Amino acid sequence: MSQETAAPIQETKAPKETKAQRAERLKLAKNPWDAWDEVRQFAREGRGSVLPEWTGLYFKWWGVYTQGDGLGVTGGKNGEGLASDYFMMRIGLPNGLLTARHLHVIADLTAKYARGVADITTRQNIQLHWLTIESLPEVVDALTAIGLSPKGACGDVVRNVTGCPLAGIDGHELIDASPLAVEIAQKLTANPEFYNLPRKFKISVTGCPIWCSYPEINDVALTALKRVKDGREEIGYSLRVGGGLSTEPHIAVRLNAFIPQDKAYDAVKAVCEIFREQDALRENRTRARIKYLFMRHGWTAEQMLAAIEEKLGYKFDPADEGPIADDVYRDHVGVHAQKQPGLSYVGATVLNGRLNPEQLHALATLSETHGDGHLRATIGQNIVLVNIPNDKVASLVDKITALGLQVEPTVFFRGAVACTGTEYCKLAIAETKAFNKWLVGEMEHRLPNFDQQIRLHVTGCTNSCGQSWIADIGLEGKKLKKDGQMVDAFYFCVGGAVGEHAGIARQIGYRAAAEDCPEAIERLLSGYLTARTPGEDLRSYFRRTSDEDLRALLNGAVVEAVERDPSPGRVPASVG
């Protein structure tokens, strides 16, 4: 009798866990805010003891990233460079509010632990570099002692809540919105109910008429709004949802609603809850922001408003937008009168946001000797000293200028913004801050009399941490071969704007080696000066000029368009 031969058993491999699945699994396993003792243990045992789930994810909830090795993506794999043994940390500053005491402590921490490097970021944070694992608990303890924290400055959480740096002192503001910004930050940032969002969630609140905190590119934003109802004037807020930059930029959608002041926090919280509930956004981390509800999932402004009202259990009155912010500088640079008689504020331009301990200490001291010890960080990577008696302004300006900052900057110095770049970021392709400093100097020399405001933003890769999408000229880092060598280069986008002409910068199909960028920009801006009509600003000129003509100006001759580099598929937690 024949015996049947058993068929071999086929082993099936479990599908590989995606990055999104891994992140969601780890987030469900632990709230990092409850596990800081693990970091204290790492500090005792040294860098080698740090678990990969902390370096790859959990540290971000504490405003901490692993620092790159200085080469950026080069030398890494899967679109990410190599991590060094060091860390960088962001310190959250709701509404950019600072005191001299805060700044003195940050200066000391910068000197002691961060090799003298502190950067003001585009979300009113201050970022430190070169931190060791041993120093992290000491830095956090020092910040906690003065009422500051890095918690929520990174991670899939509510980020630092931004607002107008002139809140409470601007004579043109409709309302001082800083108490609301601080309330939202205190209740939602580092709140365990919101430790596990699909991705980051950025909030802006402003009462000023120029929308200096860029509500157009925030996940949720409140801008002050005036209406007359039953013969009475009332100040409330307009609500926007779904703004963001990164690799796929999107201007926030305005909802047709008047948000009363006493309902503003509830409205913001409702949007955050709606975001938290969107499991479809957890499937791919590159498409996990709330903007993708509008961009890929078919949501409308009406649908979002209905979801908010259902969550709250009441409806808001419809409301017209009111005046749109003008196409003007939004940086609060210079000397200007406050609404308080006899007082002024002094806005200082900090090129690329970078400050050393001596400058930090000096600014803190100047705020005390010339004012009442209060300062404000801005999303333009600058700093404002407030409540300065008018008779002390001239002296203050001289002392600020002596620090290497500018109160009356050139247009190129004033409009310069740069992300971290390959110096510290593992995802960057090109170096940014030193390049941008050199570029500003070149442009000041080449076009000393250029008479238009110009936002010149440099970002180290396609992720737009330097907000290149909303710049007049946005430079996006890449590499290209020149004279047989791979060198830093930049892809050009032009015509981005916020406010009256809000829109994403155009990809015009031009790139240049970093060393050739000043000459290209000189040709472009000289072409504008020659061809502009009476009263025509730079943004209007870009809108009426074809991509082909702009490329020809940049290149010095007609040139075919080139494609923008594709996204590396990895979006850092820092991007817009």
C-alpha cells in the first residue's frame, strides 16, 4: 500500500511593518511625557544605553532630536543621514513671550551645554544644539525651574502656539490675543489627552491686523474679527483650518463662522479632537496632517465647520472675513510707538535667527536696563524688546547694533530666513545658514539700492522648513555636478505670499549651484527693476511674468526647465 507524500509546509513571512505602523504601535505603548525617568537612566548610563525607540520617536515629545553628523542626507540611507551622538532641543515659548530671566538662563545653558549655538525658529521657539545625553535632564530641570519646557516642541502633538509678538502693545490690534494663545498652550500642549495625534498640530492666534503669525500655514488659526450685531460692535475670531507647507503645501481653509472670544478655546480644542479621531491619517506619515482631509479625503470648509459644531453642540453665526492682511512686512522690525503713551518697542533682525550666549545675555540685560525685562521672539527668527521709554530708545538701538543685530536692516538682511540645513539636520541636502549669510552680503553689495521688501528663504531640502513656499524667492537645497564635483545647489521657486495675495510659490524649473545664486538673483531682480511699471511691486511682477522669462533672467539666457527633485518620502517633525 502506497503512502502519500506530505506536501512541504510553506512558511509565510509577516508583512514588514511600515514606518507609520511602527510609530502608531510605539505611541500606543507609551506616553513619553510619563517616562522621563527613562531618560534620566540613559543619562546615568551613557549614550550607548539609549533605546532606538527613544532616538527614533519618543524624544520628540520632549522637544529633542538626534543631531546629524554634519553631512545631512549624504552618507545615510533611506532618505536620512547619519545621527551623531548629540541632540538638539527646542524650547517652547507660547506667543514668543520671554523675560530677561528666561533669556539669561537660556544663555547659560547655551554656553554650558550647547557649544554657544542657539537659534530662534520660525515658530518662536529657541533651539539648542550639541546637547549630550548626560545634559538633557539638567537642561530640562533648569527650564522647568523658570517655567519653560521643551515638551510639545516636537512630536505628534500640539506644538508651540504662536501669536503676534506685539500682543498687548500694538495700537492697531483688535484684541490682545496673547492670553488666549497662552491658555491654549497650557491646556493642549503636553496634555496627555493629546499626546497621540496622527502628526504634529500647529496653532496660531493673533489679534493684530497684519496676521504676523502666518495663520495661512497653520493647522488651525484664529485671527481677530470685528462685527456689528444688534447695533453693537463685537470682537471675536475668524477660524482657519488645514494650512501647512512641507512637500505638499496647502493654504488654510477659512470657515464661515464668527467665533466669540469665550468660545475660541473650545473651537480650537474641537478641531484638535477631530484631527485625533482621523484614523485614515495614521496610515502614511507623509500624508498625516489635517490638511490632507481637504487635499485627499474630500473634506470641505462646510464639512469641517459642521463637525466642529457637532462636537460642541451649538452653531456659530456666519460671518464675512473682513479686511485681509495687506501685502506688507509682518516682522515688526524697527522702532515703533506702542499704544502705551511714552513707550516704544524695538524689533531687532537676527540674521538666520542665530545667537550666541553673549548676545543672549546682552539682550536680556538691555531689556532690563532700558525696559521692564520683557522680550518677544518672532516667527521671522527675530527678537523684539518691548516697553522701552522713548528717551532710552536711541541708546538701546546703538547697543543692539553693537551686538551685530540690525534695527534698521537692509531689505536683504531683513527678509532672510534659513532652516537648520546640513550643519545639524539629518534630512537636509544643502548647507543653509552660512550660505544665506553669505548670500545676503552678496546681494547687499550687488544691489545696495534695491527698494522693495523681499523675503529670501533658504531651505535645505524639499521639506520647506525654511518656508520657501511662501517666500518671494525660495531656494530649495539639492546637489548637482559642477566641474566634475558634486556641490550644494538650489532649486528656485518665486512669488510665494501670505495675506492679500496668499499663495504658494511657483516652481519655475531653474536650479543653480550655490556659488552661482547671487549672480542669478542679481539678474532676476535687475530685470524686475528695469521692467516694472510705476508702483508695481515684486510680487505683482512675478505674477505677470512667465516661467520662461524668469528662467532666462536667472540664467542670463534662455534655458529649458528642469524638474524639481521628488520628496525623499520622509517628512521631519519640524516642517511647516
